[in-house]
Amino acid sequence: MFNQSYKITAIILFLVFLSIGTSGRLNERELRHKFLILSAGDIKYYDRQESAKKRLIKEGDRAVRFAIRYIGRKSPRKARAIEWIAVGVGEDAVQPLNYVLANPDEDNAAYAAYLLGKIGSKSATVPLMLAAKSHSEKVRSSAIGALGSCGDTAAVPMLIEALSDSLPSVRRKAAHSLGELEDERAIKVLMPLLADSCGYVRYAASYAVSKIGGDDASGYLIERLQSDSLEDIERYHIVETLGLLKAEDSLPILMEFLEDPFYLNRGFACQALGHFRGNYEVANALKRSLHDASGFVRMMADQALEAIRNE
């Protein structure tokens, strides 16, 4: 009799425990209702969206698995809602998104790569590296762009390889990702991209080199700047990058450019010098450039002095 009573009590306790563990979870209908509120365009739902978002994020990967069913829909509001949930959930969203990343639909896979980049988890590095080998330009570009946010330098060799991709968007994202990872192995291979045929690739390379920094960066740039084979466009970006680096060893050559016969060289040198705060010699040189014969140079000198004052 005692044993039977004990068994009944144990069963009851087990069922109570089970109900406590699941009572706070949303069922399928409730998940759908919260998601539709979050992705609604009707103004009458706006005051309920924040609470819906918080509740869905609390559900963790269950909410992510539900939300990704809508990834293929051509709705910006649903895409925004999926992003809110995935980023809010964070690490637990990575595995469900990895399944979408392997989806044969390139739009879905590219969006999953974008979301993994927004989450920025190292656990997404290997799946993204695999996606970066995709034949789809859209998926490849999105995966390369996401790798920079994962913080894993294991991706550096692949990103360096992607700098030679035929697609400008891939080269730009590879350069940007290398800048985010700040690995000095990338410095030398980023230099040629300062002369890339595509403007936004050049700017991404300049950003990356300045973000990585280090003595090697300014050394390579100064050496290249003194080359006789330098094209004008590459010279402008080298000067720009030296300014972003704030490298003291570049000051003599930047100051020298203020006396260059070509007004664009003088103007971009002013822009670069605008990054050197607290140097009276630089400030005085820029003030003299306010009287330059070229309106472009005067404008750049004025903007540089304003940047120094406000930095």
C-alpha cells in the first residue's frame, strides 16, 4: 500500500514539474500571433510590437525556427521581424540559420548569411566559410561580408583569397571583413586594392588598412607613394589611408604634398592632415593652405582644420 501511494505521489510530482517546465512556452498558434504582430504594418499594432519582440526572443531557438519559415516571403516587414528575433536570440539562432544557409534558394541562403553576420558568433565561421565557396555570387558576397563580424581569424586566408574575386562586391566585402578582423597578415595583400578599378573597393581597402594599422602599414604605403609608376587614383587613396592611420612617420611626405604643383594632391594632403590633432606645425600648414590659389584646396584645408577642432 505504501509503495503504491509513493508511486502515485511520484507520478503527480513528475507531471507537476513537467507542467511548470512547459507552461511558460508559446504554442504554435501563439508564436504565429506574436510574429504577425511584430511584422505588421498596421499602425494599430505598433504599441504591441515591442512586447511581442521581447516575448519571441525569450522563446529562443523555437522562435527562430518558426520565424525562418517566412524568410522566402517578399516582405520587408517580415524580414525585419526575422532579423530582430535572430539578433535578439543570438548564439541559439546560429544552428537554425545554418540550415537556411545550406538552402538551394540563393536569396534565402544570402539572407541567412547576413543574419549570421549580424549575430557575430564564432560558431558560424565554418558554415560561412563553406558558403563563401558558393557558385552563387549573392551567397558568396553575403558570406564573405559576414565573416568579418564573427571575430575568427581562421577566416583570414579565405578572405585574402577573396580579394582576387572577379566580383567587385566580393572584393569590397573581403577587404572590409579583413579590416574588422584586424589581422596584420592582410596588410600587404590589401595594398594593391588601393588601385582597384572599382571605387568602393578602394575605399574598403583604405578602411581595412587603417583599421589594422601597425608599423608595416605606413611603411608599405610610404614606400609605394614614392614609386614613379603610381597612378593618380592610387596616390589619392594612399594619402587618404596615411591620414586615417595617423602615422607620425608619414607627416614629412604629407606636408611635402602641400607644395605639390597639382591641386588635387595638395587638397587630399590637407584632408589627410586633418586627422593629426595637437600638432601645431600641421595646423599652421593647413592655415596657410586656406590662402591656396585652388578653391578645392582651400575647402579641404578648412574642413581639415574643422575636423582638428572637433575631434
